[in-house]
Amino acid sequence: MPRKTIPRIDAVEAGEHPFTLRIRWTHGGESVVDVSGMIASFRVFAPLRSDPDRFAAVKVGEYGTHVAWSDDIDMAASTLWRLAQEQSGATMTADAFRHWRERKAYTLDTAAQALGLSRRMVAYYDRGEKPIPRTVALAVKALELGL
């Protein structure tokens, strides 16, 4: 089995837009990651929601394995890497999703039913209005292979 490389972070700073992070990865790449969904969803991030200065005080954690705002508030590099991949379309582009749907002759409704999603989410993915999560891209691949 190939050895999995854990993403590491060299530098981080708050991005131009609210709840975005500009990350420079150890391997040399750079990403702007929107973490607004994480910030809005989890109670641990509540102190960051109403304090932009506190969010801007983000720093790289020990060994580059996470970013931190305090000892109690952090986010793993692997989570940020996954979000960066999804948001950049690296997991699956809207065009690839739409072509899959057309090859299978799926309407938005039948694609939603096959994937266990709402029709609205499938329409967002189809138009490129929302990044396609890795789990959805994997489900599309499985359906393509007939698994």
C-alpha cells in the first residue's frame, strides 16, 4: 500500500473575504480556502464568528499539521487540504459532473435520487455554484462503474 503523505502548512493568513484563509503548503502550492461552512457549523468556532480580529489572528500550529486561533480552537491541515481540493474543483469539476449526468441520461431528479441528494444540490453541482465534495465525486465514480 502506498504511503500517504500528510499535508503540511508553511504559512497562513486571513484571506481577503470573510472566513477565508490563504495557505502556503510545504510542498510549495498555495490555496485560498473558504472555511465559512466549518465556522458556521461547529460550536467550537463560535468565538470566531463575531470577532473578525480574532479570526485574523490565525497562525500555523506545531509541525504545520494544523492552524490555530488559540489553544482551544484549531483546524487540521488535512481538513483544509480537502476543502482546498473541493473548492478548486480538483475532486470533480462541474463540467465533469454534468457530462457524467448526460452520459447516464440522468435528469436532475434521477441524478439526485441515484446520489441520495436533493435536486437543488445536484443543480448547484451541475452549474458549478457549489464545490463538489469528495464523497459525491466518489459516488459518481461508483455509479459510473456500476458498483
